[in-house]
Amino acid sequence: MELSRHEGQLPRITARYRIETPCDPERAAEAMAGEQSSGTFLKLAGETEALRERHAARVESVTCLKVGTTPSLPGALPGETYTSADVVLSWPLENIGTSLPNLLATVFGNLTELRELSGIRLTDLVMPACFIEALPGPQFSIEGTRRLCGTEQGPLVGTIIKPSVGLTPEETATLVKQLIEGGIDFIKDDELIADPPYSPLSERVPAIMQVINEHAQRTGRKPMYAFNITGDTDEMRHRHDLVRDHGGTCVMASVNWIGLGALAALRRHSQLAIHGHRNGWGVFYRHPQLGISYRAYQALLRLAGADHLHVNGLASKFAEEDASVMDSARACLTPLLEGAERDDRAMPVFSSAQTVHQACPTFQQLQSTDLIYTCGGGIMAHPDGVAAGCRSIRAAWEAASIGVSLEDHAKQEPDLAVALRAFHSPFSG
Amino acid sequence: MELSRHEGQLPRITARYRIETPCDPERAAEAMAGEQSSGTFLKLAGETEALRERHAARVESVTCLKVGTTPSLPGALPGETYTSADVVLSWPLENIGTSLPNLLATVFGNLTELRELSGIRLTDLVMPACFIEALPGPQFSIEGTRRLCGTEQGPLVGTIIKPSVGLTPEETATLVKQLIEGGIDFIKDDELIADPPYSPLSERVPAIMQVINEHAQRTGRKPMYAFNITGDTDEMRHRHDLVRDHGGTCVMASVNWIGLGALAALRRHSQLAIHGHRNGWGVFYRHPQLGISYRAYQALLRLAGADHLHVNGLASKFAEEDASVMDSARACLTPLLEGAERDDRAMPVFSSAQTVHQACPTFQQLQSTDLIYTCGGGIMAHPDGVAAGCRSIRAAWEAASIGVSLEDHAKQEPDLAVALRAFHSPFSG
């Protein structure tokens, strides 16, 4: 989808949707454009032709796809047939300014409630350069993250503190010590722990950072720990400062619950990498005819300032299809502005039931190692321990990068050989 | 659903879900509890019995409903049958602390992604008193809002600036003058206009407030204008101050896009009523087997600080069923804490294609006039003008309150009689 910017025209925001409608799709597209730029059931005095010309949303294209006989979503107008279509709408940037929450109010807003639609998903967004440039974007992106944790090449091998809840700060620090001595690049809090009474950040951050700082002094390498600082804006800024003051390099937030307004506020304050956790995202993708594609949404999270973004993983324990996972990851690694000096890519974070087995197909489909590969059991449950677990994951990614099979590479990598025996491949049926 | 708090037990958060599953529903409920409190595919060393006892989510009840043969949502494990069930889970408050974003990460989090579920909706939440009391709640609620705009009884008769986009600050102020001279109580920006270049708040707020302040000086009554300040946390605080400094009484935000973290931050700063616009909410309700019931979510928006919350309206132009609209409105008017000194109710805001016709059924079902009733065309398109439009709406609500039909009441209320002829009833088929 190319953004059209003919000479003399004002810049426009363009959005693509997959809709299903009991109406003529052209009429449904007009209803969408009307709802999102003038929207009442009567023509009003103030709505002059000049105003419409300047501010109305425009239907750029309607491409009809298949026709069915049952609606995907209830609540639509009655119809005999339900037509799927790709609809492209555009708005003058002047309607929105350069605000992400207001962009969503405009391009998504009430559309999911329209009775003209029995299916509605926002599938892509194209924003003009002046919009993108007005927003901060990721502060560290790929190179900055690699620099902070001293991992020059290959994926960042990561893990999540488990059990997710219940460990004291001291117990967590003890586990972190074991993990970083095992060679891990990246550790994150689970999204289920932020600042609870049994493990307040005021105690968890110093306890963990003492372990990490000592390791860094001894080895010259400082693994990254993503502290979950999810909360109100002011709480998050305060917690960010706590992490920074103890030498931490990364903070994490549940982006869907803090919201784009709070994420952008955190980014403007932040001196650390921001790890974006998308828990709750399922509501936006679980029904194929409803919601927002991550391809569209991740761009907004990056513009608000996320350096890392979760994308699930291949053959995960979750409902998302592998093709969707890879589309999300590719989107995170695609610059929003071609040729820009600033790197606005986010590192995709693969997680959920990942082991050595997903390395090759992930690399083959992504053609990149600029990612965070987090394993829970896939590292911790390696029969020879955490260090062997880490080495087995790195070996699997080496095999992927040089294009040999895990089985062949395992002949010279004993930890990988053990992992292959310990972990069942989800691809072998 | 009663929250159980036996003596000596720690307070717990309780959540109710309507699920559909290809598995044994008891097993599905255990999977939900596991995912949201320990969640990996292997038992880990640190997960002791004592830790589980203290921190694990608990399955409180599973009530099987009907059994079907097709899944409502794709991506679930294959099954021969799909069982619907009501599941109640609880968590120790200690896992979460008193943070709204982290509450959602815990009670909703990854549940929509579980392959054990082919349907998943959070339908209700019960929070212990100490959780509720730790959060600010609405600052003005019903009485405070009535005091600010001088409307002692009956619904606040409101309208939305239309056209939604494109009017200059001066054009908007001229429209506001016409509306308040017509007797309106409440006016709001459309959610499609916040702080765009063609009508920046720095110009719109002074222009509108000059009109409103002059009216207040002359008549002793200051209609409420909800300025849409949606944006980043800092932008919103700055805009709040601008509204306050010009004598405004209300700010509005698109709560789903700013997020709970930013809403709570705004509330802590605010001296004005907060009008919560829920555009985008459709994604949470449009599929009946997916999402969050507003009954559950509105409680969080109130605890974060919203004084007014949109609920759509009866016989609206949107896909939501009337029963769902009324359930939302009743929820907004139900105290979260029985017998508390603080009033934590929010005024429900009815909107979308509302005219005189919805007054009686709305009152009959809600048994309250503590609400904001917004009409666009339903006031502006009254054949005798805005003042007659306002009077016709008030007359319709009087009829509703005293229990006479609109037709009977119209015999002594000529503006209502004209409105009944001008606007077709959506209930007459």
C-alpha cells in the first residue's frame, strides 16, 4: 500500500481494513468513512462542502473478496449475503495531529460497533513522514540493546523468571545469579509480577542488580534484566529511576494496560530500553474477522517508544498461527521510514514453549537474528543445567545461521545433542 | 458473586468468566489458573508447595452450561464437543498489589490466547475493600457533576459538537453559544477532535469558555463542556490546566487509547470532572464469546477516576444489544463498596441516535435519572430549533419520571408534540 502524496496535497493517514458486510461494500466503506469523520444521522448546518472537502475521510479503494451466507459477528444489519472486502480509507493528518491515542480514535474508534459490518479488522496503517518524525520512536532499538547487554551477534538468549509469582527478592536474585553464570543474555520478570507486597521493586531491583553488577565487574558483560514496572505513569517513572540508579538497563511494561498515552510518557522520561509486553493482545486477534492486526499495532507501540515487542513464537502453546507470528516479527523489523537516520525497528521477542527446535524455522522465515529468544523450560529444564541449556540454544541458532540441521550440528555440540533428546520437537507431529 | 473473606484469610480478587472449551471444563479452568499464576510447561524447582499454597490462582467454581459441536473461536485444541461453562477464579491480592494495569495482566492477561479455550470472556470482577479504597475513584461522581453544571434533577441533557471534525474554534464557540442559550446542560467534543492544528485546545478552550463564562455570569448557571484532552500523560495534564485556568469544569479522554495507567495519572492531577469515552470498546464485546463485559471493565475505569462513562443507548445505531446497554448503565450506578462514605458511582452517558423516544424505556429499565442523555440530531434537528429540542427532551424525561406516555404528556408540551412528529420512533418498527 503506497501512501499517495501528490504535490500540493496535505499529508494523509491511510488505513486498510478487512471487512465483512451485509450491505454493498461500497456503501459499507462510505459508512465507515462517515462514522469516523462526521457521523450523525442527519446532515447538519455546519457541515459545508468546503469543510467536507478538507476534513472528510476518503474511501481510497474497495476490493471485494468472497461472498458468504452467514455473518461472522452478530449485531449486524440483516442481509442475505455477507461480502468480505478490503477497504482502504484515508484521513488528512490535520484531523489528528501527531497523537497516537487520537490516531486510534480516528482509524479504529467506533468501527467495531457499526451495524453495517459483520466483520471488521484493521490490517495495516501507513503514516506520513511528518507523523513518524514527530514521535520519539524506540530509543535503543537493535544496536542499542545489543550494546547495553554486550551481545554483538546472534539472538539475545533470554529467559523469564519462573515461577511467575511468589519468589522473594532474595530468591529471585539467587535464580538470576544461576542464570547469568549460565551465560544468559536477557532475563525478564513475568508479566504477573510488577510491584507486589511480597517482592516490591524497592527490594527486588537492588537485590538483582547487585548480582548483575558484580557479574559485570568480573566479566565485563552486563546481562539485561527487564524489570516489570507496569503501573500508573508516575509510578512507572519513579520505578524507572530506581532501576537506572541501580545500574539496570531495561524496564518492561504491559503496554495494553498502561496504554499508549502512558507508554509515550514513559519513553519521554526514559534512559533505559523499554520492553513491551503485549499480554491481553489476544482479544485483538483471536477472532479472524475482528480486531487489529499486529502489523498495524506494533508500529504504534514502536512510535510510542517500545524497543522490544513480544510476538509469541512458532509452535507455541498459544492459539496464534505461525504465519501470524512471523508476520508480526517481520513487521517489527521493517523500518517505518525508509532511509531514515533514526533506527525505528523493535526487536521481536519470541516466547512460549520455545526450545532448540524453533531456531531453524524461525531463522529461515525471518532471515535475521536481531531478536530476543526466550525459553523457560527450554533452558532451565536442560538435563545438564542452565549453562548447558544456554549453550544448546546458541548452538541451535548457529546451526540455523549457517544452514545445517540441528542433528548434524549436534555431532560437534554435545549440549545440543542432549537437548534434542530431552525436548520433543513440536514439528515432528 | 460474593467475595469470600473468611477470618484469617488474605483478601482475594475474584473474577468470573464465560468460557467455551474442547476440554473437560475443570481441566480448562485449571489451565487458566495455571497460566495466570505459574505458567510454564514444566514443574520448576522453585515452585514449592508453600509457594503454590500462598500464590496460586484458585478455581472457585466451574458451572457447566450447554454443549455444542463447533468452536466459537478458531485456534483451540481439536475436540469433538465444545462445552460452555461459568468459571470463577480467585487470586490473593498479594500477587497484584493495588494496581489496575497489573490487575488486568493477572485476571485477563494471556487467557484469550489459550488453546484450551474456544471462547473466553471476563464477565465480572469482585475486588476486596482494601483494593477499592487504595484507588482514587471518581472525584465528582453524580452529585459533584450536578453541582458543577447546576442541574439538580433529571438527566443532564447533552449534545456533541457536530460536525465532529473541521470547525474552527470560533465556529465551535458560536455553536456552543446557540446550544447553551437553548438550555443545554452538557456539551462534549466529539472523540475525533482533540488538539488538531485547525482547532488547537489553546484556542478552542478560551473561545468556548468565554461564551460559557459570560452565560454563567448572566444566568448563574454554567453548562458543562467536556474538552477532549486525549493524549500522552503530560499533554493531558497540561491541557487539563488550560481548561481549569479558563474556568472549565470537565475534561474528556478516550480511555481505551490513553490506557488505565494514564487515566489514573490524570485523575491524581485533576481538579475537574473526567468524562470517559470508550471508543474502541466494540472489540471487547462484539463477539459474544470473546472479550470483557463492561460490567467488569467499567469498575476499573471508575477506580482509575472516571466520573462519566459512555454506555451507548437503547435502539442506537450500533451493534450492541439493548440488554447489554442497560446492564452497563446499571453497573455504573452500583456502588463498588456498599456503605462506603465515598460515592464511587459514575454517571452513565447515553448516546448514538437518541431522541425523545428512548427516554421512557431508559427510565423504566434504569429507575434513575442520574445520567447524561446526549442527542445530536435529536436536539439540533428539532423543527423549532435547539431550545425547543432541549425542552422536548426534558419533557420526555418528565413523562418518563411521572409514568405517563409521551403522547399524553405532549398534550401539554408543544415542543414534545413537534418532536414526536419529527422523529420516528425506533421502537415502532
